[in-house]
Amino acid sequence: MKRIIATVAAIAALTGCTRVVEVEVPTEPAQTQPSSNNPTTYELYIDAVYRLSRYPIYVSDSDLYSGGLAVCDLLAGGATSYDLASFAVETIGDDEIALDMFSTIVAAAVTTICPEYEYKIAYEGVRYGV
């Protein structure tokens, strides 16, 4: 999990993003709280992460949200889906769980925090075969 957040931070550094994400990995999985009738962007994002993840999540909700914000900052700064995917593969390698979590963070971010960049993931992902 630390490699995922480190990957987001490294991509951010390469693209000039100023937000840095650091994560402490707890020993027990974090639990999501029920949403209210008018969920916030934060609640929608956290809910999306837990719904999309195929594995237990051992990171706090606030750290997950910081990762989502970093993804949105990268996309706002001009990063493409190819940039995210290629750097993730180079940094994370073939760790299926870590790659799944990284893709979960990206997917949840572009559908809840910064939907204005969803086209970058959908279109560019198809174009680059990601």
C-alpha cells in the first residue's frame, strides 16, 4: 500500500504537483461510515473506493482521500492515463493487490472528486490500451 501512495507522490513530483501524500499503514482494515442523505464528495469518494476495491483496505479514509486529491491534481496538471498507468507499473511492478488499489483510487477519484477528468481515463485508456 505504501508503494501505491509513493507512486502517486512520485507522479506528482514529476508533473509539478505540490500536494504530497504520506501514509501510515494500520494493522486492521479501516471501516467506512454510513453516508447521510446528502453525502459529501469525501463520503462519495470513500464509498466508491470501498465498493471498487477487491481487497481489504488497510489505510485510513483521510489518506485514501488524499490519494484521490493527488490523482485529480495530476490530471489537472496534464497527466494522462498513460502517464498514470505506465508509472504505476514501473513503480509497483506486478503486485496485483497494489495495482488494484492504485486503479481503484484513480477510478474513484475521477468519478467522484474530479469527474471533469473522467474522459481522460475513459478515452485515453482505450486509446493506449490501458
